[in-house]
Amino acid sequence: MYNKLVSKENKLAVIGLGYVGLPIALEFAKNIDVIGFDINEKRVDMMRNKIDPSNELTSAAFDGTSIEFTTSFDKLKEATFYVVAVPTPVDEHNVPDLTPVLRASETIGKVVKKGDYVVFESTVYPGCTEEDCLPVIEKISGLKGYVDFKIGYSPERINPGDKVHTLQNVVKVVSGCDDESLDNIAKTYELVVKAGVHKASCIKVAEAAKIIENTQRDLNIALMNELSIIFDKLGINTYEVLEAAGTKWNFLKFFPGLVGGHCIGVDPYYLTYKSEQLGYKSRVILSGRVINDEMASYVAKKTIQSIIKEGVDVSKAKILVMGTTFKENVSDIRNSKVADLIKELNGYSVNVDVIDPHADSDELMHEYGYGLTENIAADYNAIIVAVNHNEYCSLNSKYFTSITKPNSLLVDLKGIYRNKIEGMNYWSL
């Protein structure tokens, strides 16, 4: 398989061209012939015109590539090596929603042939690839996995907005259903991952590795958030404590904050869901999730309490929220916990304005029911800097006091203005 891809006798297809799939497709397309498949015609048209719908890649990233973007099943049949990079979200009850990955499996079932390879990159619980996705492919195709076609799993490690830890320089975990498939999958990914690959012993190990990467981070951030609540009651600054503790060589540097996005706030639920199926109810992991999911409510309550303390009628108070994407310096608003914060604030009947240099107002209105404020006022009772976009990092007391009333509050969730604010009340996690 590998040799035929390199000689361009065969083609590789990437199914799902979001913030994960598109970078992988373009990197492969620098070395081999690629078919980029997505069900969204509008997004496909943008990519044909060298536009990344996720706003992560420049038009130059499309240069020098051998790739054809399509929504056509017939075109997809030309491939022999399929990479699945569709989303794997959770529903409103935090139950894994496998709809996208199962639909992708149905698509593969319609086009897969004897001798083909199928590699999943979507984050799933251990066992999902072989126990949920493979049977769908087999049923529709009439072929037998492991025998007629090979399967594997290689978890994505794309970090939106990160220009340092890119696809090329981060080790890629790979796995296959047997030694032959593992070898071919590893060599194929080595075409684009200069840092090399790590061969997992089986598909379940690779699936589990992805899950615990983000579960570990989620738990550490939950600890920081809980410490932040405790330290606030003690009247000390969390960041000052972390700065002091960080002088020890083995202290892990995590920080408090709102935990949203596609990975950290989602992946742990895939693991706890599978765990419950096996008869074990998670205690530590779910406790961390509860803490992180409640932080938006905590921040809103602290902000409102400060406003009331100043004798302000809450119903007449005005709050400016700066930043509403799920993390700094990206345009992606999906699963943004800032939206939860704004919902909590609206529950107190305060007037909330929202600004963000990276977010799209129409997209916010469609997704969450609020848009961006065009004209910033000059009489806010509180400002919440919820996302530390680069555009906000250089702001100072003069700016904040110019748009607020006397005795107003600056809520600095990431602590970027610590010891820099004068003339107003200051609070951070």
C-alpha cells in the first residue's frame, strides 16, 4: 500500500476537512495524490479557492499540493487509503454522539474495496473503532475487516491556534489491526510527520492514549480551578501561589480557567461513558468535569456580587465581556464556555455587551443567540476579559477606566493584568 501511494499509483482520501482533516490532507498532498472529502459543499468551495473555513491556514498552505476537494462519492471511490477525521462531540447530556463517525463509516462502506486501508483519527473511547465503526463498514460493503481490508487508528494531535506544535513536529501515535497494516500505516504517516511515529501495540491502546491525554489536562485544570476557589476565600491570588510553587523543579504548571473546546471538555466523557458500560463509575474524572463545568457560573456569581457590593441596581448594570471564542487567538466558537458565562450573566438580568476580534457575530447569533457589540460603551460596571487574545494583552488601566464607571470591576480570568491595574477593582481566578 505505502509503495503504491508514494508512486502515485494509489490515492489517499481524507474524510472530514475541519481543523484536523484539512491540515492532514494538505500535508499528505505535498507527497502523494489526495482526495479531500467533506459533505459541506460551501466549505469545499472555499477550499477549492484556497480558503480555510477554520481560519487556521493561509492560502500558501494550499500551494504545491496534489489534492482534489469534493463532495462526490464516486470521486471518493478512487482512493485506496481512507483517513477519517470527523468530529466526535457529546450531546446535551454529555453522552458521546457517534453520529458523525458512524455516518463516515457508512460512507466508507459504500466505497471501500478489497485491499484498501481505513484509518480513524476521530477521538473515540477504546474499542469504538473495532466494535462500532468496523461492523458498519462490513455490513454495507459486504467485505470482511482485517481480511478484505485493513483498519487502524491514529489519534489527531492538532492544537488550534498553535503555530509551534504542528502536525509535522509532534510525534504521531499509530496503530493497525495486524503487523502488516501497522507497518504500512506507520510509513504512510512518516511522509508528513517529521518528528516520527509511535507504534501502539493495538488499536485500543491508541484510542485510550488519546483519551487520557486530554483527561489528564482536564483533571489538572480542575484542580487549579478548585484551588482558585479556595484561595479566593483565603484572600490570596492564585497566580501568585502558582508562581511560588512553580519554582520547584517537578511542579506541573497548569492554570485555572474556563474549559471549553473540542477536546478537554469533551473527551473525558467518552472514557467515563465506556467505563460505565463496563460496570465502573468514574469518581475522579467526573468530579473534575463537574468543577470545570461549574466555573462559568462561579465567575458570573462573583461578578454580580461585586456589582451589588457597590450598591448598583443589577437590572441597570452593564457588563462587557471581552473574548468569546473557545480559546485565545482562534475564531472557533464551538463549545465555548464563555457562552455559558454570558448565559449565566443574562440570568441575573444585567445588560451584557460582547466583543471579540476573531469571532463572527452571525455565527454567534446562530449558535448561542447573541451577537457582537459594534460600539463599546463608556459606562460599564464590570469588564470580564474571558479570552486572552493577543489584541487584549497590551491594554492598560487607562483603557479600562475610560470605558467604565467609578469603582468598577475588572475580571481577569487568565491573570494577564496582575499587578498592572489601578483605579478600579480587580479580581482573577
